[in-house]
Amino acid sequence: MTSFVREFYTFVKVRRKFWLLPVFILLLLFGALIVMTQGTVVAPFIYTLF
């Protein structure tokens, strides 16, 4: 996993595509939210947000 992060960082730095960083961070946050709320009590409250 660390090699992916390092490679992604060098890609962004060399190609100057800094707009990809917020997109990638949001995808990670939504993915973590989905994983954390699977089968928990919090799930019904998450569904009301969307």
C-alpha cells in the first residue's frame, strides 16, 4: 500500500495534477465510511444523509 501512495504522490508531483488529491482523499473517506458502517447501528443514520 505504501508503494501505491508513493507512486501516486510522484505522479501528481511530476505531472502537476494537484486537482487529483482532493478527489482521491474524498474517495478514501467515502470508502472508509462505507466499510465502517457495514452492519453497525450507525448505518440508518448514514442513509438519511444521502
